[in-house]
Amino acid sequence: MSSAAAPPGAPRSVLYVDDDEALRRLVAKDLTRAGYEVTAVASCAQALALLGERSFDTVALDHYLAGETGLDLLPAISALPEAPPVIYVTGSDEGRIAIAALKAGAIDYVVKDVAGEFMALLRAAVAQAIQHVETRRLKEAAERAVIEARDRAEALLREVNHRVGNSLQLVSAFVHLQSGAVPDGPARDMMRETEARILAIAQIHRRLYTSDDVRSVDMEEYLRGLAEELESSLKTADRPHRIEVSVERVKVATDRAVSIGVIVTELVTNAFKYAYPIGVEGAVRVRLGRNGALLSLVVEDDGVGSADDVAPRGTGLGKKIIRTMAASIQSQMERDPQHKGTRVVFAFPD
């Protein structure tokens, strides 16, 4: 059965169910004069057969039928794939029946013979029921349009993320090639740091491209992928360190994920450069998880340690970047003075 809306200007269809033949003719004539296309039947079986063959804009259903009641038909109408609204017709002293009909799925009820106004009340109820259906259809169409627009926007955003991620990966590769032509020393270290920062942001865009939700990032997948790329980029014979990652399955908003990724990149890069003596292998650990109502990010090593009041061994740019990124996630960098090496902790809302 199709419930498609009638073409503009087409008469709205009404199914009237009543075993009183004289009243059926009067109702059919009155509603036809009001501009409706009326089909009138005497039983639940006839009504159900018609509802299975074609659609109606509304059904007016009398309570008392030969050997049955309208309440027997209501559940079957409600179970139809796209059920039409039902107006229940009762007697003047049958308020309990009207309430039962409304609970069973009727949209409205009309009382017969109310000072001779039954026909006018029924016409008004039919018009209101059809208006209700039209409003519902418009609402559903608007919701579908919003969903389609959102899906198109998300598909476009995924494509943008894909292209940006690829472009950043290409830039990172160029920087890596260029750094290979620079002698060991501060200049080469700066280029490797730049490469790592680019990789951190490129990873975000690649995760968004493959994610079902472009508004957030799965931090376990992101940080593990970032750690692999950082280790591949930073590991050398003089710095044979490894990165160990322990991350809970949490999602954070994209902009916050970028900030976290940049913080991790700066701290891991710094640990590779300064935490351990030249040629000594060590571990750099990255942990992210919940700590009460907040998320906690920890980056630590077991190296020689450092303190906030010690002058930077490099340009100091990394520390400035970390503090800026920490502020963007409503956090600040805190060092654990009890830790053997260096442990930096950030607590922030998700």
C-alpha cells in the first residue's frame, strides 16, 4: 500500500466505516459536497481489504458494527506500514469508549447527534486529520533533506580531509628528504622537528577521512599511528629509542585532538633528543585515559630528567608550542618531581 500524498488539487480520500446504511449515504454525500473522495463500507473486513489495496488520507470509524466494534479494527489499521489517521465515531454517552479508541491509536473522536451537529463536527475532524498528515509529511521531508545535506557535507569534508592529509604527507616527505641532505646538527634537528609537527596534523586528517564521525577522533587509533610515524622519523643510531603507547578508547573533538597530537609530538621529540645519553636506548611512554571527570595525558621517560627552571637546550620553541596547545584544551603542563626521569602530565575536560 502506498501512502504518497495526493497530487495538488486532487480530492482527499476518506474511508467511512458504519453498518448503518442510511447514515453511510448521508455522510458520503455530505463529505463529497465538501470536496472529499468518499468510500463507505459496512464492516471491518471490507475496510481492511480496501486499506490493503489502496491508500486513504483518513478513516472515519464507527464504534458499533454488526457483530463487532471499531476497536476490533483499530489495531489492524495501526499495524499498517503507513497507517492513515483514524477518527473514531461514538455515541454521546460513550466517553469511556472514546478514551479507549484514542489509546488504541485513533487521532480524534466525534460524537454522533450532538444537537444535530454530527456532520459539521465530522467534516472539521476530517480536515484536521488530513492537515495533521500533511504537516507530518512536510516534517519528514524536511528531516530527510537535513540528513541528506548533512551526509553530503560529511562526504565533502572527508574528501577535504583526504586531500589535506595527502598534501601534508607530501610536505612531510619533502622535509624528510631535505633533512637528509643537511649535516647532523641543529639545522637537521629543526627540520626533523618540523617534519614531526606536520605528521601530527596529517595523522588527524587521515583519521577523519576514514572515520564514521568527522567531528571527533578516536584517540587510541590516532596516538598509536602517530607514535609509529614519530618513531620512524626520529629514530637514529644515536637515538635508538622506542615509543610505548597506552590509550583508552576515548573520542575527543577534532580541534582538541590536533592540540593533543602536537603536545605529544613536541614532548616525544624532546625526549628523543635529550632524555638519554647518545647511543643509549630508552623508552618514551605516552598514556591517555580518564581520571575521574577529566582526561589525563602523560608523556614520560626514564632518562636524565629536567626541570622547569632549567634553560631550554634548544630554541625554546617547543615549550612555547606545548603551552599554547595546553591552553587550547583548558590545561597546563605539570611536571612530576618524584619521577626518576621526566614525566609531564596534562589534565583536561573531554
